[in-house]
Amino acid sequence: MSTTKLPNTTSLRPDFIWGVSTSSFQIEGATREDGRGLSIWDIHCQSGAIKNRDTGDVACDHYHRYREDVGLMKALGVQAYRFSVAWPRVLPQGWGSANEAGLAFYDRLIDELLAAEIEPWLCLYHWDLPQALEERGGWLNPESTAWFADYTALAAKRFGDRVKRFATFNEPSIFTLFGRSLGKRDCGSEDELHRTIHHVNLAHGAAVDVLRASVAGASIGCIHNRQPCRPASGNEADAAAAARLDVYWNDAFPDPQCRGAYPPSMRTAIEPHMKAGDLARICRPVDWFGLNHYSPVYVKANADSMLGYDFGDKPAGAPLTPIDWPIDPEAFRQTLESVHARYGLPIYVLENGYGSFDEPDQTGAVNDSGRIEFLKAYIEAMNAAASSGVDVRGYFIWSLLDNFEWDSGYSTRFGLTYVDYASLRRIPKSSFGWYTELIKARHSS
Ligand code: IFM
């Protein structure tokens, strides 16, 4: 166990939920098994675009090792686990005939979680769009709202007897800004970006309605990636670029979903794509705000790029994680406060974590003291936000396991558990022991 002190959590509610998060494509593997259809990420990986030409074909092999992984969660003592359903595993063509073997996998996972007294938090979409739907235009196609509603109905009907916590989307601003399918790493023209944003918002609203109508006691939200967008310099153009990106990154989804209006600076661009009543269809009552937070983003102006921005340099001397993301717990506190003030919903932090290049030492142990320091500082920032009145109700670490980190493949590790990708052996890191101690201490206080 780590000897690093535990954070001060005295301002967090007694029923505060401690959890871990993952996503389907990043951990499951078994991409060609049991009737799963292809996703846009399978195709993107096939193109060799990922670091080291990594693919999701095996990933952490969670599809076969889910029991062992639930065992890890049980050892951690977490009360909740956020995972996502791979849409092409349950609907290989994206709509139409369901794949019984794919549904049965999630049945097994959910049952295993419940037997371990871990509450399943099911996210419907963490970026692995069925390739068959991408070929029909993906989120650019106005029919995508109906595709997503049908898929949601299938998941609700099958799992809603045992799952009550549902998230519609994970980080819609990220997969729309950086590629309407993410895999492409581009988001088309500005016009296409605006249409995509609107369709995803409509799909969210439709899914909330489906869940409400079909799952008794459902607790529903959407998970937003929210980071301060800061100018990389003191010059005015950079400040304007940062303010513009901030609207797309942070407000384009929660504003219409939770406040019933697009941010003013986007309205002229979005309105041509809206039909009467769309905002009411998007702004359906949700139960919580899912927040994924890592670190501030530094922005510089680039008049030649879409939306007029590029990523700029971080402030000289800023503390960084091994993957060069700024460590800034104060930004986390401010983000929690701004979400609370702007949306007034209970907040669940559904991702926060530390990317690194951990490797076992000669004894086989993985000492990730940097991650422990990071988590401690961020949890204390959350505690400070709670002490000033922010209604934060849960904290989920990204991630249970090292996993497929999108374009970085397996080179970057976010897990509390090290995965040896050659043998698929799991090795709990020192942060795993530290988080276990924290949860234990909370339960005994
Ligand atoms: O791994 C990702 C996750 O899929 C979405 N949020 C950020 C994480 C770390 O980059």
C-alpha cells in the first residue's frame, strides 16, 4: 500500500459514490467475435493511423476477462462502475436485427457487477459508431436521431430491469469537434460540424425520452468533457480564439440540453439546421451532469484553420503529467463551480485521471506515485468545491485498467491497474492500493 496521505474529503456527502470508468472499444477486444459488427474505430485502426499501428482487436480482452475485472473492482471497494455498450456488438448494422450474443455479454457483465454489489452506470455511446451507419452519413444524417433512439430502446428494454443509471453520450463535444466520427480526426466543414452537433443533441433528447418511458426509476444524464480553454498568450487574437473554442468545447451540448438554448455566438450558424420545436426536443429533464475533467487547454489563433484556432504552448514551467497535460487542480475546482452555477444539477465526476508510461520495476511492482499525488490534489480540489456549496455526488477515476488510448494506442496508460498487453496479466499499481485505502477510510468514517 502507498504511504501517501489520503486527501481531505470531509466536505463530501456521506453517500458520495466512488467509482471507476472504462469504455467498450478501449477495453473489450473480441471485435470479430459472436456476431459483433464493425465500428468506425475498427476501420480507423485498420488504416494504420494509430500509434504503433495498434488496434482494438484484443485491447484488454475484457470481453473474456470481465469476471477478473469485476474482481478488481470488488477489491478496490468501488460502489459504481461506468462502462459503455458497444452499439455494433448489440446491433451489428446499427439498426434492425439485434445480436443476442452481444446482448448476453452485457447481461453477464451487469449480473456479475450486481453480485459484487457494484452499481452499473451504462453509457450508450462512447464513440464506437457502427460502421454501417457511418456509411449512411453517421451523425450528419438526420436519421441518426431515430437510429440512436431505437438503439436506446433496445438497451433500455434489455438492461433496464437491472440498470438504472444511464448516460446518453460520452463527451459529445470531443467526438464532434475532432471528427464527427472521431476516427477521422476531422469534423468536416463548419456547416457539417453544426449539423452534427444539432443531430447529436436531438439524439440525446430522444434517448432521454425513451429511457424515461421504459425504465422505471431511471437516473439519466449526459457526460460532458469540460476544460477551461485559455489563451496561450496575452494577445487579443489568442483570447478571441480561446473564447470561441470554449463555446464549442464546453457549452454546445449542455447549454441546449440543460438550459434550452444554444450559446448566443453559435445561434446564427445552428439556426438554419433547426426545425420548430427542436430545442424543446433536446432540453429534456435530466437527473445529473456528468463531468469529465483533466486539465486546461491552451489555445492560439490561426485564421487559416477551422474555427480559427490551434493548440498553443502551455505556460512555461507549468507542472505536467508524463503525457504533458497540465496539472491544475485549481482549474478542476473552478470547473466544478462553473458547472454548478451554470446548470444547477447534481454533478458526478465520471472521469478524472493521469496519463503516464508506467512499467513494472525489477520486483514486478508498478509504482505510480505521480498518479497518487495527482488524484489526491484533484480530490482535495473537489472537496474544496463541495465546501463552497457545489453539489458533487460522485467521483469515478479514469480508468480501472490501462487501455486503448485512441490515437496513442497502448502507449499511454491511465489505469489504476497495469495491463501487460503480451500476457494480458493485470497488475494493480500502487495507486490501486491507495484508492482502496481511501474508499475504506470513507466507509469507516
Ligand atoms: O481515454 C479517454 C476517454 O475515452 C475519454 N475521456 C478522456 C480519456 C483520456 O484521454
